[in-house]
Amino acid sequence: MELRILGDTGIGVSPITIGAWQLGGPLFFNGKPDGHPDPGKENVLRMIRELGDQGINAIDTAEQYSAGESERRVGEAIRGHRDQWVISTKFGYRVGPGGVREDDSSPPTILSSLEGSLRRLGTDHLDVYLYHCAPKLEDLDAGREILEVAKAQGKIRAYGISTADPALVEALVAHDAVDVVQFPTSLLDPADRMWTLCRAANLGTQLRGVMAQGRLSGKYFTQAPAFRSDDNRSNWCKDEDYARFAVLADCLPAGTTMAQAAIRWILDRPGAHTICMGAKGIEDYRAAIAAAEMPPLDEAVRECLENTAAFLVQAK
């Protein structure tokens, strides 16, 4: 796959990034799932290595995912091949004593989180390091100074934030404290203001939520999902009628799946660099790779998808 450059960072990434939230195993906070069923460590290691052979070079994780197990598996999977991978991880959300979630990305926590991630990943540097929970506005300058020192020391190559809040990104840009933004966007949630901000500042973009919690995967157009109790969607999406999104399939050209159209729609947007996929199986990634290698969607197909998606959102 042809690499795309993450904004001004100079870092080349495949248009598909392996999202490792799903790959570490379940996690619970306050009795509610905040992770995914465990696909099995050996399956995860094998899949990451195979996807590397197929041209994917980017992987995204976080210190919180499975209480660090996601990072440990990523590190083990790429051991001996670190120079072939772009690693992105996040800090701020973490599992505290007694399994309580800690939400703290304040300046004093940054270096300890960084060292913990480096240790679990088995590497001496990260390519992209992201705030996972929102920093306080009064901490932006102090946080930038710490991250810039880490960059100068070669421990990180770029930094930024994972957020759905464009106002926060505006503040980070104003403080010159962001290189990359990871944000949710899909046919059902175009996030136009965030796209405009990122393009104006030439920020790297990591796009997540492209399948809208499975609504755009096509898997549940004719059969309702049965999420396990350790899958966060069993709580977040329990009242969703997935079948109502099946009308989107009427827009698709022959030979294109709904999942591929959802991916291609994002990759066709100016300023799109890489999609963080949340798949747990190799076949879903192969379909995503095929979508990344497809030509851009025909304008009539895009218009049909956008109009239908807008109608579904308004009808909710």
C-alpha cells in the first residue's frame, strides 16, 4: 500500500492502521465493559505479523487498553521488526488501584506514562504519542514543554490528541501543542469542523469509529448483533436497531461491500491519512486493505451514501 504522510510530521503511514483496543482482552470499570472479548494472544500476534507482511505499517494502542496487555502484545508481535512499524499510543486514561479508572493527563503524569508504555512495548521510542483524555487548558504549555523535551531526546517523534472536541484542538493549535489528531468520523458522523481544523493546520489525521460501532459494517443489516457481556457495545449499543442502516446498501456498486464503501468514503476525503480499524479478525483487515487499494468512489455513489446517511441520522 502507498504510504501517506501524517501532516507535517514526515511519518509515512499505511492508509489502514491496526487498532489494538480490541486485541488485548476485556476491561471493566464500575461493572460495565470498557473493552472487548479476548481474541487470544497467539491469534493477535499472528494477525499483526501477517498484516505487516501485507503492507500495513501502523498500529495504535493505549496504556489503558486491557490494563497494559494491549501494549505488551503489540510489543511482542513486532519484536525484531521495530523499524518497520509506526507505533501510536496514548496516555491519560489508565487503570488505577482496585480497577478504578484514572483520568489524568496532567504534566506530572506524562513522563511516567511514557516510560511505562516504552517498557511494555519493548521499544526506546514512540512514533506518535497522544493525549487520551483532555488536558486542562491551563496545562497546555507545560505539557508541550515536557513533550518537546521527550521529542528532543528521541523518545517520541510526534504528539497530539485523541478527541472528538474541535474546540480543544483549536486550543492545542493555538498553543502549538499538536502534530496529530485522532478523532471519530464516519458517514453517520462526518465531523466536518474537525476535518477543517486539521486541514488548515496540516495536522496528521488518524480516523477512528469509521464503522460506527458496527452500524456501517454491513454485518448486521439482516441479522441483529449479539454482543457478549464483555464487549463494550453490549452496553453502549443495546438499544440500536442495526437493520435500519441496510438502506445504505442500495447505494453500493456491484462488488463493493458496505464496510469497504465506509472505508473508501473516509480515505477519499482531503487530509485523510490513516484509518484506525477496530477489527479482531484477519478477514476484516483484508477487506479493509482491498478498500484502501480501490479507486475513489464514484461521485454519484458518494452523493447517494451521504444523502441516505443524513436521512438516517435525522430520522433517529
